[in-house]
Amino acid sequence: MADALRAEGFRILGQNVHLGGGELDVIALRDRALRFVEVKARSPGDDSAWESVGRSKRRKLQRAAQAWLQGDVPDYDEVAFVVAAVTLDPTGWSVEWIDDAFDAEGW
């Protein structure tokens, strides 16, 4: 996943970061846009990756992100959560993501 984000111009700030009772799969920054990326593997034709990030998981991600933001972080203008669905099939892998997958406001 990190390679796919780098190919899109992101700088990877962290991977598999455990904080605040949750795990941040990837933390990335591009053009002052900070992204917390939740990576979900799926089978071809399986759209459940998006649905697997329920309310409880979102709260854990938000707590982990808040804890990470308390540290020494680079300047950013916006922050959002991304759900990235990684599909592996016989021809290779592909990534689909939803930027700003759920509300990051109100922290």
C-alpha cells in the first residue's frame, strides 16, 4: 500500500503505528494533506472492505490519530481518513481507495 501511495506523490510518515488503543496502517502526507489510511484486503468481487470499517473501528482509528497528532508532526492544512481496498487476483494486485471515507471533524 505504501508503494501505491508513494506513486501518487505521498510521503509515508508511518506504518503499523499503535497508539491510543488502535493501529494506523499508513500515515501519509501530500501537499499539506495528511491521510490516515486503513488498509483492507479483499477477494475479487468482494465489496465488503468498505463496510468492514464500522463505528467501533472508526472510533479506534480516530483515537489513534488524535494520539499521533499530539506528537511532533509536519505542518498540514487538512486531515482525512482513507479506506484502501487491496485486491489480489491471479494477474496481480490493485488498490481502490475512498478519500475522506468517514467524518474526521469534531476531534
